[in-house]
Amino acid sequence: WRTGIENKWSGRFVCCTSPGCIGRCTLNFRVEWVTSNEHHTVRVRQGPGQTNMTLWDTSDSGDVASHEFGHMLSHPDEYSSGTCPMRNPVNTGTVMDDNTEVVERLVRPFCDRHGLDTSPV
């Protein structure tokens, strides 16, 4: 799960400190399993089963963990669902839709907090 999350979310975008990205800081996300002072608690159960941000199962792939990690970063689901018919956006082709890729708008908030621009690596 750690590898799946870090490979999908890290090293793909930079925060730019000046126009043209002369000064840049690569965004990296590090997963640490701890026994105290956690940011999030995840329970693990024997799978397969329905997974959510705080309940994972032993058959979940790194891609599924990457999606759930996106929730930990405050991103909502982006796939169509009959139980949430007003969900928008949907079918985005991102990690929050079909567990595929992280796109710039998902990491932009990390740069925005510091008044920086975002750019692909």
C-alpha cells in the first residue's frame, strides 16, 4: 500500500516559487505506519469487502489505497453512483474516479496554501 500511494502521488508535480518555475519544490508524499500520533487511523480486515477511507481489506491493491489516501487529503469520490446522483465531477479518469492517475488539480491545494503555482515535473 505504501508503494502504491507514494508512487502514484509523489514526484509528479512541483510547487513553483516564481514564474517559469525557476524556483521549484517537488511534492512528495510519505506514508508512515505508526502506533501513536497518527493523522488517520485505518482498520484492516480480511478481504474482500467494501473499502472506505478508514476501513481497508487485505485484498486491496496499491491503487485502491491510493484512492483512499486521496480522501485523507480531502478529495471526494469522482465516480458515478446511484446513491449520490448529484456528485460532480464524475468520470474524471483520475485516482478519485477509477484509481488511475493523480492530476494537477488534486495537488494544487498544497502549493496554493503557500501562494505558489503548480507545474508537472
